[in-house]
Amino acid sequence: MKHILITGVSTGIGRHAADHFASNGWKVFGSVRSLDDVAGLVTQHGSRFVPVVMDVTQPDQVDQAARQVAGILAGSKLDVLVNNAGIATFGPLIHVPLEVFDYQLRVNVHG
């Protein structure tokens, strides 16, 4: 069995990617900020989908998630990593508050 970790599987591309890979026999580790976001994936795919709760902007949560995945893999390797988590802020940059722009960078670039 192949293993993939996809960040940001709550909605959109990440959710569809997680569904696609799990439906095709992969074990999918999917990151979310809340377990409420993945109930359908867990129900649909059972043990082929493993929710990983983390905020990609929080290094301690990322470290904990890495330990969780490594523990489940038990010496096997992760075959693919998809850094999909992201947010978008809209409007001319001059009008985007600095803290909003900074958060977008932390999620989309640093995360």
C-alpha cells in the first residue's frame, strides 16, 4: 500500500485529492484543523483515511503530526507529500491589513 500526506483536506482540491487517493487504495493522511472537517472521509474510506489534526502555522502541531504519521507508518515510508493547505485574501495589497497578509504568508509559504 502506498502512503500520502495531504495538507488541507477540509474542502476543495485537498478534499477531492484525499477522496481520489483513498478510493484508489492509498492510505491517506489528511491534515485538518478540526476533526469535524473529515467525518465524511472517515466514514467513506475507513482505515484508508487517517485524519491528522494540525494548523500548518504552528510548528509544535506540525512536529506532533509528523510523529503521529511516523508512528502509524512504523518504519514504512511516506510515498508522497502534497502541501495543499492555503488561504486567499482578496483586494489590492495596499488595502490588505498587515496582520492578514502576514497570516496568509504563514499559511501559504511558511506552512
